[in-house]
Amino acid sequence: MADPRIDWIKRKTIFGLDVEGDAFDELLARDEGQFGADLTKFLDTRENPECVVMFYGEKRMIEVPVEVEAPAQDEDIDVIAEEGEGEE
């Protein structure tokens, strides 16, 4: 059964950071689920009331080089010739 406290944190985090829900689930599953276990432990203990949990996100733009083949010059000439044939 899912922990309603973690579900609440998930909803607030994905809304506040404008991320997909999968990102939060991936975070909980990191290190073989250790982060999720640590979050649950944090919520279950009251040893240090000054402790907080903070979530932040980074958005990065990644450039991916893509090669696009240009049409051969002969193909360009054929297209121009076909377009101009009906005009007179």
C-alpha cells in the first residue's frame, strides 16, 4: 500500500517543479530504492525537528547534432522545371 504522505509530497513536487510524475518515481527508485526508504524513514522519525527535505529541478537543453541529406542538384532542377511547365 502506498504511503499517503509520499503521495502528497509527489503531487506537490511535480506541481511545484513542473515535472512529470515519472521523474519523482525515478527519484524514489534511485540506488535500488534507497532514496524512497530514506524519505520514509525521515517521515517516520521525529529525532531532529529542524531537518527538512528539499526538492529542486534542473532543466537542461541538450543539442543533438542531426545530419540531413540535401537533395542532389539534379533533383532541384527537375522540380523547378515541373513547376514552371504549366505557367505561360
